[in-house]
Amino acid sequence: MTIGSKLWGASRIDRISSALDLTNEQVDAIHDDLRRGRVEPGWPYGSATSINPLVIVLGASPGTSPQRGDRNFVTRAPFDLPTAGEAHRHVLHYKDPRGYWDKMRTLGRTLLDPDDTLGDRALALFGTMNLSTAASSRASDVEVGRKFARWVLETIRNGLRPRVLVLLGLRTRLKERELSRLFEDVFRGLNLRNPHREYALEFDPSFAFREWNLEAAQGSPLLLVDWPQHSGKPPFVDRNGDRWREACEQFRRELTARAPSVME
């Protein structure tokens, strides 16, 4: 079964249109590939993505701020499988009390629809994944299972194939030897101690972005970004989310200036 390379290319339009052109049989085959190596049924709770996102945010866990009436938060029932050509419903509609998903939508739209032409379709190119399905408000308290975490990282690199992978709230955890070795094993050429570039958050230079230029499957470029701080912690806790929006805009400018070929 042949699936065109444009499905995982740099073009926003090509990724969306190629996904929409897939047959049900092709989508099923991609789902099988994405789930390969996973023993548990379904798609992990807290991970909402399309089959071919240009941007993925990777966190430690789904957190402890469920949307009102979310019964799956207690049962940890699987999420819907990755979507094809449209935004995952959790990306598009989920509203948690702490505003995490609102900030994720802001990040996705800022990077993927800077000219405001795609609307909600832009979020068909955005996804989130986590190293654990546990409920925890502190990344330091999350128990990261090596087998599951490896599946997550390999699925991102080889299956979902984003061009930008944002690490959110993982900076301290990545100092742990076992987890850092896992990242460096999956993402060949990664040296977490030596980012290719580091630049200060403009409105608060005590925080900084860190970036690595890597490769995903088939040699496509992958920009790994260690975000300055988790979206739910200072300096991103202002009432209107303006600080978060400023950080997203700054990163978009950096991405456009330094790596314009990452996505079009």
C-alpha cells in the first residue's frame, strides 16, 4: 500500500490535503503502524494528535485539571485514535480549568496559521503526547515507565514525524540519567547537555529556549525545542495568557528566521 511522502512533508497544505485523500484502509494501516509495540488497548489517555502533525508538544503527563464532566479522567480510558485531515476533538474542543488546552491551541495557531488563513484546519497539524498517562500536577512526581516512554518517543520520531517537537516542563526530568539516555538513544545525534542554540525569553531573560537540530524518519528535519517553562507555571500564569502568547510569537519569529525550511 503506497502512501505519498507529502503526508509527512514540510507543507501545511500538502499534509492536510494528503491526509484527507487517504482511504479508510490507508488510515487503518497508519493506525496499525502507530500502535505497533503498544500492548495496552486503544490510544493513550491524554495524547491527542493527528496522524501527521507538523508540531507536537510532549509533556510528562496529562496533569490534574480535567474538563468538567470528563469521566475518562478517572478511568484513564483511551483517547480517540489520531485523526486524518482534521483536528483531534480534544485539541479543538477540550476546556480545562487551568487553561492548558487554550494555551496549546494558541501555540498551534501561532506556529501553523500565522496569516490566519487555515482556521481550525491548522490544528489538524498539531498534537500532544505524554511520557505517562498518570494524573500528576508535578512533572517531578510522574513515574515514567521506560517501555511506554520509548514507545512514545519512537512513535513521534518514526510514525507521527513532526517537524517541531516542543518539550514542555521536562527540563528538570531530562537531567535524570535514565531518561536522558532514552531520549539520546531514540533521537540520534541528540546531546542534551549541548543545545545547538539557546536564547532568552524576551520578557523574562531568566528563562530561555533551547534547541537541537535533529532528523526524524526518512531524514526529514526535526527541531527539538525545550520550552522555557511549563505553560502552567510562572512566568506564564497571567490572567489573559498574554505572556504565553508573547513566547509563542517569539518562537515563531525565531523559527521563521533560523529554520524556514522546517515547515511551509
